[in-house]
Amino acid sequence: MLLCMASNQQTRPGIGELAKDTARRRIGVVMGEVGGRVQIRPVGGGREWDAMPNHVVAPSAREELSARLAVRNGNSRDGL
């Protein structure tokens, strides 16, 4: 049985998924939730930041591709 989500319903990305913090305009990976805030880590690694749950959404396909490509380019420059 295939369940479809109504187009007006959105789910917040889960742990390990890419997410966009609309307040900071940054994309990262959801690491968890503590104290009512979502912890997000930059895609290429680094220090996590806290985001309010209502500011965390799934990135668009274009934003996701851009974030992943930036990491790849950085790794290429660093010889990884």
C-alpha cells in the first residue's frame, strides 16, 4: 500500500538527513535534538549549531546538490 503525503504537509528532516536552517540560511546534517532545539552539523564537518525546530526544513534539490558539491570541491583542493 502506497501512502501519499498531502502537498501542504511537510516533515522535518530526521537524524542523519540534510536540513536547512532557514534562520541562518545554512545547510547541514541533523545530529539530534536536545532541549527543544535541533543540532545541525555542517555537511563537510565542523562544529554543530542549534536551530529552532520551526526553522528546520528539507533543502531543495538544488540546495542539496550545491552543498554536496562544495564539500567535494573542498576535498579536491585539499587532496582528499
